[in-house]
Amino acid sequence: MPQPPYRSPRGPRRPGTDTDIDTGHSPGLLPTLTADTLVLADLRPRRPLHPRHPRHPTERGRRPPGPYRRLFALPGTRAFTAGNLLARLPMGMFSVSAVVMIASTRGSYALAGAVTATGLAATAVVAPWTARLVDRYGQARIAVPATLCAALGSLALVLCVRHDAPAWTLFLSYAATATTPNTGGMSRARWAHLLRGDPEALHTANSFEQSADELCFMLGPVLAAFLCGTFFPEAGTLTGVVLLVAGVLLFAAQRSTEPPPRPAPRSGSPLRAPGIPPLLVICLATGAVFGSMEVVTLAFADAAGHPSAAGLVLGLQAAGSFAAGLAFGTLPLKGPAERRYPWCIAAMTALLTLPLLAASLTGSLPLLAVALLVAGMATAPTMITGMTLIQARAPEGRLNEAMTLAVTGLLSGIACGAATGGWVAEHLSPTAGYGLPVTAAAVALVLSLLPPRPDRPGAGTGGTAPTLQARPAP
């Protein structure tokens, strides 16, 4: 039988309240008179606070989690990031290891440079095709066999150098390493898949990935030189192969965060997508900044009588970029990426004048190192914003291919910048060579300011990160 409604012994309640009409008191409130003070003791049962309530004892004084902590709280992100970092570290080791290994055994830096240049050219051709297969059939199905093929190429190079094989075998072996998948692009594709619809979190993820690139390319050459010089010339290449295979296997095993494959994408090549070709040209000019800066700094340190300090000086530039990238990821987004990109390139162009001034006015290597540290702080924000635009404009189902094309543009620019910087440093002076990075950055700035071409009818981006308009900053 239904229970009758509760009636206070003092009288009926007011509708919608727990207060008695005749007394005006609520049940559970005990009035007590102490001297001349009326005290109401609340004896009503209280609901327990939720563990995440701000007044809960475990939450008092606890700071809200930062953007990177929130990022890696997502399930599976730490595991695939660990594998990706392990696989990405050898990317900065292989070229230095190959040069040291070939030059020390064959006595020819020209041969070593030609072999590595051949591998770079092969990568520019093969890498986009590998990335297209990754988008079409999935990361695990393509990345693992492609990595094993590249590892066999590196091992073949070691055997050919060790057993004094003909020179053409060195070119052929190193060209086989071009199948190495773009692990950084695959990691960014996973973030874009997990964080679609959240541009601020994707901005933080891209900042972390760019900082990881800077860290790996800063530590990779140092580790390679240490291994080759301390143990034997082939130690750097062999260690890189082990790290690459182990990292890709760990990365590919994380299937829960892998983007779904697109067996038959309806969109065309990223080279024909609206807005992608101008970005690739800017990547080419940006790569020329990096390539010319590296060669010119090596020549400047050699001319100053401290050739062994060149690695430390270049490492400071990468350290500045690494720190700036992490800091940039914590900043709130303001405006669309299309508007931020020219400002980032303009800041990079302005800061690149500092090494030119330090070299031309003082000729001091320590001051040049400080100038490169400051100049590097504009590199990561520029690269982060550029990769964000690539993600937004990539055709549907071809995100990894689009980002690999951007990396190919960077590598091509690095090769052109290194060749030009070497010529200027040899025929003019290393100091004059510092004008090349400023010139290349100015060209990138002009390209970023050009008005965009109107999109063709029906040509949408359809990428995994279609929106880059930031939410208002708090």
C-alpha cells in the first residue's frame, strides 16, 4: 500500500520546502538558546561530496592538470609515444654514422657525402609512396615490413663497408633505407585521429611532436659520433637499426590508437589539394634555413680553430627550439593558424639576424652559440603551425602522405641549403654564409603572405582536423 505523505507533528509543510507552516522551522534543525544567542543546530543528513568536488578533502589545494598531463591521460598515448620516440631517435643517427663509417674505412668524405645524398634523394621519391600505403592499408601492416626492409639496407651497407665491396654497392645499400616510414608523421596522424574536434589539444600534441623531433635530431648525431668514435665505426649504424626496429614494433603493437585505414580514398593527391602546394614550397625554403645554418656553422667553428665545438653550438640551437616548442604547446590558441603562420615566420626571420650579427661584428664562437640558442626559439612554433595547416588541408584519407610530403620538402631544402652554404663558406667566407638562412626565411615569409588561390568548385579538404578556429581564450 502506498505510504501517506509525511506530516510534521507541528503542522503541514509549505509546498516545495521542508519548513513547517506553523513553526517556520525545518525538520532536523534544533533551535537552542545560549545566553542571549539563538543557535540552530542542523541535524539533517548530508550527502557525501563527489571525489572530484572542489571542496572534497582530496581535491583541496590540487592544481588543475596541465595540457601535457591531460594529453597523456588518454588511453594508449604513452605506449605509442614511447615506441615512436625510440624509433625516431635513429633518424638523427643514420647519416652521421654512415659518413663516419665510410670516411674512416674508405678515406673519402666525398664518397661518404655522395652515398648519403643518394639516400636522401631516394627517400624523397620513396617516402611519399610508403606513406600512401600506410594511409590505405594501415600503419601496422605497412610500417613493420617497410622498417625491416630499411634495416636490411643498413645491415647490407655495414657488410659492404666492412668487406671492402665496390663503391656502387654502398649506393645501392643506402638507397634501400629509403623505405623507412615517417614515424613522426604516423604519430601526428594518431593524435589527429584521437583529438579530432579539439583544436587546442591537437595544438598541444603537435607542439610535443615538434619538440620530440628537435630532441631526437639534437641527441642523435651526438650519440652516433660517440658510438662510432668510442667502439668501432659500424657501432652507430648497428645501434640505430636495433632502436628503429624495436621502436616501430612497439609503436605498431598499439592498435587501439591507430587511425582506421582508408582502402579507397575518394580524394586526389595532396599535391593537387587546395592550399597544400604553397605550404610545401614554404617547407622547401624552411629546410634551406636549416641546411645552410648547419654547414655554415661547421665552417665557422673550423675557421675559429674549434671544429669539435660545432656539434655543441648546433645542439644549443636545437635546445632552444625544443624548449620553445614545449612552451608554445601550453599557450592558448588565438585566431586561425593561417593568420599565425606569417607571424611565426616573421619572428624566425628576425631572430635569424642575430647569428649574422654575432658572426660579422664579433667573430666570437660563444656569442654565436648564444645567438643560435635564441634564434632556435622561433623554429618550433613555425614548424608546429605549418604542420597544423598541413593536417587541416590534407585530403581525406591521405593525412600521412601529406605530412610525409612536407618532410620531403624539408629534406630537399636541407640538401639545397647545405650545398649552397658550403659553396658560400668556401668561396666567400663562413660569416657571409649566415646571410643565407636569413634570405631563405625571408623567401618563406613572402610566400606565406601571398593571397591564397580560390578553391576549385567541390574541392574540400575533408581532413581529419578540418577546423582550426580556436576557442576564445579564458
